[in-house]
Amino acid sequence: MPEYVLSVGMEVHAELLTQSKMFCRCPVAFGGEPNTRVCPVCLGLPGTLPVPNRRAIELVMKTALALNCTIARHSVFHRKNYFYPDLPKGYQVSQYGETNPIGYGGFLEIPTAEGGFKRIGIRRVHLEEDTGKLMHLPSGGSGIDYNRAGVPLMEIVTDFPPDIQSPDEAKEYLAQLRQILIYLGVCDGRLEEGSMRCEPNISVRPQGAEKLGTKTELKNLNSFRSVQLGVQFEMRRQIATLEQGGTILQETRGWNEANESSFAMRIKEEENDYRYFPCPDLIPMEFDDPFIDRVAQEIPELPLAKTRRYQDELGLNAYDAGLLISDQDWADFFEKAVTLGGNPKLVCNWMNSDFAKLLNESGQWVAGERERTRVTPTHLVELVKLIESNSISGKMGKEVFAEVFATGKNPQAIVDARGLSQVSDSAAIEAWVQEVLDAHPDVVESYRTGKQGVIGFLVGQVMKRSQGQANPALVQESMRKALEP
Amino acid sequence: MSQPLFAQSAADLARRLRAREVSATEVAEAHLDRVSATDPQVGAFLTMPRDEVMADAAAAQAMLDRGEGGPLCGVPVGIKDNISTRGVATTCASKLLENYVPPFDATVIEKLRAQGIVCFGKTNLDEFAMGTSCENSAFQLTRNPWDLDRTPGGSSGGSAACVAAQQVPLSLGSDTGGSIRLPAALCGLVGFKPTYGRVSRYGLIAFGSSLDQIGPFGRTVEDVALLSEAISGYDHLDSTSLDRHPIQTNALKSGSLRGLKLAIPDQLMTDEIQPGVRATFESALDLLRKEGVEITPVSLPSIQYGVTTYYIIAPAEASSNLARFDGIRYGLRLEGEGHIGNVATTRGEGFGHEVKARIMIGTYVLSAGYYDAYYTRAQQVRALMVQEFESTYRDFDAVISPTSPSVAFRLGELKDNPMAMKLLDFCTIPANMGGFPSISIPAGLSDHLPVGLQLTGPIGDDERILQLAYALEQALPPTPSPAMG
């Protein structure tokens, strides 16, 4: 059996986070009663004309720049002509051509299993309008909801021939892309709700063969897992078909989430002729340097650059850095704490353990629409410093943090109020040690006869006498000294 | 003023309305009576919504009473039935839109209403404005008031006939390749196609989006200028709208003919021009020369490809513009087999022959493999034609020619000769290709039928073209009204 090489081209559609639709002023929002967010323009009533949404153009340019694309100085909208009930005008306003899309010829880097990075070429980033949605009516028959019609849609297409060669890479590409789009604030990246949609083109060919195999396009993938499983399933299905002497049909296949398999939807006999031509209702877009620069300035530090910086400059490991950057607000919280003087490693540990756990349990978050946590970066820095200076023990820190989380009080205030402050005064500690030694001569004896493990018991007794406030490290040290002959 | 109200110019009516010598209701009633008396023979109107007309008239009178309203307040204006009117059927003279009632007003209609101008019924046209004789209407024939056996021209035949028959002093048409100027010439009227973008296309049901322009018909240049002023100006709903003020009329009468330099293209004085038309046109030129106008023959070679180029670009755009008529959301809906079957049956039965022919031509020239040979080439010729005109404008005030190569022909005469019909537009097409302002004014009669003279000028020079047309009109013998009714 020959070895096979997998090639996966990715077409991703992302609904843009604009207030209004691409060519009219209808609001953009998920759901809603069918056909309530429509107007004569997005319904394509005769005589209506499109007026482009400037923000949508900027968001696509922002994405293209973040994906290292060349920006077209002159870019036009085309009409893609075909008949379908969800398409109100009988054409979709889109962009066509190799160097016409707002962005082209870029790349995105994905981390590899070996700890390096791989470049995935991006062929184009363009702007178009979304279609409506066909719905099956409870009464039988179908209806069409045009709420989604005219929502600004960005299409991101990978290079050809494709760079993606494994199901993992396909998933990683999508994960990286999604994170970038969220960081850029251009798309909310909700795969389940369809605000981000991914359609991989999958083909296999025997190792060494130059020509790509016949591809199939996979639809209905609404999670990272289904992208990975779907690509894997298609790869295995195609290899098995070829091994049995069969041929791959160029077709569109659907992904069945329930039984984790793909099924044939329709055969693509030939390429559709969409009769693209420049939309005469829209004047060509001309982008100059000041405009492009202004858009470029909106781009924040991107996730991959952030993880690299956290590792190189702040000394975090890849896993911790990855957790921190998984959400931009989370990373922002971390960076604020570090800016305020928090030890990066310690702040990171607190965030990724106790803080994350409590947030998760309470349903709160550090920013956005969910209930906002009372914990501030200042709180976290204060807490970390209390521990670093041995004012409180790590164990006390957990209690203090839980109270900060619940009440929003300052850690120092909590420590003061509860009298939790750790005792590091050596005279006090030595006095406690002496008391314990005096109370347990038998244990002291057994230590001196070689059972050095009992020191734990003695330290525990000191902690008890100090009501937990003695600095454990100092107690340990003092006890050892006192037991020395 | 012994003239009946319906025979008076819009300017006179407006003055008398403003002076309270007559009420808007009286003016509307007089014109409704005139329609009742003459439209059974002429057939200009597809819809005459008397209640709405009288309501508009009452609103206009209220404005006049308050000292408000525009210069044409209270004057009735006929509306070509491809301009969207809220609550009043807008059919494009097509079975497909027989029962379509727009839920919004075109921008020009909003402007009319805001100024108290009375929207006076919807006029007949060639289906979707495709034709030169008004014979492609799915509903009725419109006859030329000069000779009821003859065509009023097209496609704005109803808008021309209603003004010529004194049913209204003014009307609105649309001009894609001559659809205002040609019927104006054949009906002895003034018809003006403003600069592309000077009048909003929002609400005009599109035929060839890069060529379409709404414009006025009237019996005098002054009336046409007043209506041009009323409907023009930047519109944020039309991206192709020019950021210019409305067309001004203050300098309309201050133009002089002395020293005026006009270019007459050899390519518009070919043997296609009927001898009678040529004779009338040339005697008009003689009169102008006597007034001091310098008329110089020039050569604009690309004009000879005008009709061919037009019949690639206009159908290409039309094939896409008309794709929305699929029977799903509005208009005629017929059943077939499956979705595509429904669409095919609806369009097959709903569109007339000429419309289907043009959709097929447009579909063909945009197809992959033919696109460059036809559409791209046509755009190149178009660019060349624009260059030739623009270089002519450097040395001349305007380009002059006959508007139509023939006088009004008999109904049915060219029914079986579509090529001859299409060639009638060869003088008018170049202005649409370049977006130039272009006007047809009466040059005199040939065999008791009107002959039109056309002036075309540079982009944005609408005021200048109207001023020249006014001066020419004063120098030429007055055109009588047709002897009907």
C-alpha cells in the first residue's frame, strides 16, 4: 500500500462584527423572528441600490493586514450571478480575481507538534454579502428568512496548492485563524452559530505524485473537533476508495456529527459559470497609504506574537502562555498585573489555577457582557507580593484570594482584618519552638536517635501554636537548628 | 389667459398657482379631464390613481397656502412606470410585475412630493425600458399624438405621448440608450438626459445600471430645466450619485448664440439619416449659423461601434439586474418542476420576447470564455468613445446632431426588423456611454412630423446644455402642438 499525502484547502467565511449590514442600515444580530431585520435594499426590491458599509471594508483590510497580505490599491465589487431562493437579487455582491480582493498573497503561522511554526499560505481575503436562510416550516414546505441576507461576510481562502497536510493542521489553522479574528474584533468566531463557517477541500494523492487528487468539499462542520474528525474521515475514505480501485468523485459532502461520517450531498459535474462582472452600482474602491496605515494601527498584538513574547521576555512556558492568550481579556488582565509590578510567573500561576477555577464556577469573567469579577489586577499583584515577602503563606493566600473574589476587598485589608499576617519574627518563632520542644521531650529524643521524619510533627505543633501564622519556612529552619546537638 | 389649463406650460401654471389665480385642485382636475378625453386614443397611462392625484393636489395647495413648496408646486407630472411609487403599482409594463406595489418611493418621487409636485399617474413604456417604440409593453400600445397610427418612440413612449397630448405639462422618463431623447424627438418635445449621477437612480428599476438616468420631458426648455432642478442633487442612497448641487436654472436665459462653437460628428450624419430629417435638421443649422453659431464637422470614429457596444454592455447588466425577478418575493409566480422549474416558468411566461432576447445576449457575453471577447472589448470601445468626446469638448461647447435618424414610424412597421429598430438609437447612445448630459429639442417638422435636434456636452455641464438649448429654442421656429382633441 503506497503512502498517501493529504492536501486540505480551507475556505472560511466570517460574519463581520459591524452594527449594520453590508449595503443597507438593517442591524446585524443573530437570530430574531424571521424577516424582521430586512428592508427594501437587503430584500433586493426592484430599484434599490447598495451603499457600501465602510466599516466592513476596514475590518476586512485589518484582517488582511494581520494575515500578512498585500492590500489592493484598487479593488472592486463583482456580481456573482446564480439563482437560489436565499439570494434576493439573483446575484451575490462579492469580489473576484487574483489581485482584486482587498487582501491577497498572505500567510498565517501555526505551531507544529515539534515546537516550531509552519506557514499556511493565504490566497485571498475578500468581502461579500451573506445570503438568507432556507427553513423548513412546521406546516410543511419551506420558507426563507432574509435576516441574514446582506450581512457583511469575509471570505478567507488558503493558497493553492494547499499547505495544510494533516487533520491536526487543519484544526490548528482554524483555531489560530479564529483567535486572530477575535483578537482583531472582526468576528465573534462562533462556529456553532455559523458566524464563522469552514469548508475544507480535501484530496489525497500517492506520495511522489505531482498532481493533486480529486477533491471533495466538506460542509456542516461546526466545531474544531468536527473539522479535525471530518478531514480525517474524508482522508481515510478517499484512501480506502483508491485502495479498492475506486475513483474519487468531485462532490460536496456533508458532515454527520452524530455518526461521525460524511455523506454525499451533490456532485460537482463542472465549475459553475457565475458570470462575474464588476457591479455597476458600486464605484471602485481606491485605498491610499494614509487609509491603510490608519487601519493597520487598529491591529493589536496578535496571539502568536503574544505567546512568543510571554515565553521570551516573561519566562513563561509554552503551555502557560497558551492559556493566558486564549482570551484577549484574560491576556490583558495578566499584562496589567505585570505592568503593576507583579511577578509574571506567580501572577500567571494564580490566574491559571485559583482565579480560573473560581471564575469558571461562578460564571463570571474579567470583561465583556458576562458578570464581571470583582478581582482587579491590582488585587492580584498585592496578593502575590504578600506571599513573596512572606507576609502570608501560600495557603493563607488561597483563603485571602477566595475572599477577594467574593467581596472585592483588598488582600492587605483582609489580612489585617483577619489577623492573618504571617509571623516571621525570629524571636517569636524561637519561643514557640522552645515551647514545643519542652512539651514533647520524647519526640525530641526519637529525632535524636535517627527518626528525622518526626520533625514534621514538631513543625506542625509550632504552626498550631501560632494559629497558622508562623512562616513555615522559618519554623522549619529554626526547629532544625534547635534540634542540632 | 384664454388657453385651457392643460395647454399651458409648467412655468405658466406654476406662476398662476403661486399667484392664486388657479388652485392645484383645479389644475389637477383639468388634466384628469384631458386624460379622460384623450387617453382612450393615445394610451399613455398604465395607471391613473385619481384619488392619489387629488390628494397630492390638495397637499400642494396646502403648501401654496402656507407659502411653501418648490417652484413647480401644484404642477402635475407623469411618471414612467419603471420609477417606484409607494402604494401605486409599478409594473415596468411587464406581466412579471403586473401586481407589484412598491413599499417605498424612488428618491425623485420623494423630491417631487417634498416640493408639492403632483405625481400624475404612471406612463407606458417598452417592457423594462427595452425598446424604441413602446410596442414591447405587455399591456397596451401607446400612440403618437401627431399621428395615432405612429409610434411615440420608446422606451419612455407614454411619458412622451402624455406631454405631447397635453395631458400633463411635464413627465419623467428614463434614458439608457436614448429612451428619453428619441421619443422626445418623435413627439416634438424637449427631452433631457442629465449627467449620469446628477439625478439619483434609487427607485428606478434598473435596466443598464451604468447607463440609466432619469430625466424630464416638457414642451419647453424652461419647463424641462425647472423639473431638472426639482429632481437632481446628491443622494446618499445611490453610491453612483455625484456630489453636486441640484441643477441650477438661474442662468438659463442668459446664454447667447453668438460665437457658440458646435461640433457635428460625420458619423452621425450618415445615410441612415432620412432625407426629410436631414433637410429639417440642416435648415435648423442654417438658422443657427445666421445667429452667429459656428458649426464644424468633426470625426469621432468610435461612434460607429456605439450600437454594437451598447448591445453588449446594456444586456450584460440587464441579464444580472433582472435576475431578481424569480417569483419568490413579489410579482408573478408560476409553478414548474422544483425551484429552478418555478423560476424558469415564471420568467418564461412573465417576460416578453425582447426582454428574454436581451437577457440571453447578456448571459452569453458574460459567460466564461466569451467575457473578454465581448464585455471587456466593449468596455474598451466605450472608454475610447468617451475619450473622443472629451477631446472634442476641449474645442467645442457641445456636440450637435439629429436625435433620431427618422421621424415617427408606423406602429408595427419595424416589428419584424429588430435590427432597424435598434439602429434608431445610434445618435443617442454615445451620451449614455460617457454619462454626458444630452438634450433633444424640436428642430421643426418633416412631412408634418417632428424632427429632433440633439446637444450633448461634457460631464457636469447640465446647466450649460440647458442654457444652450434654451437659446437654440428661441432661435428656431416654434413647434406647434399636435392637432388632436
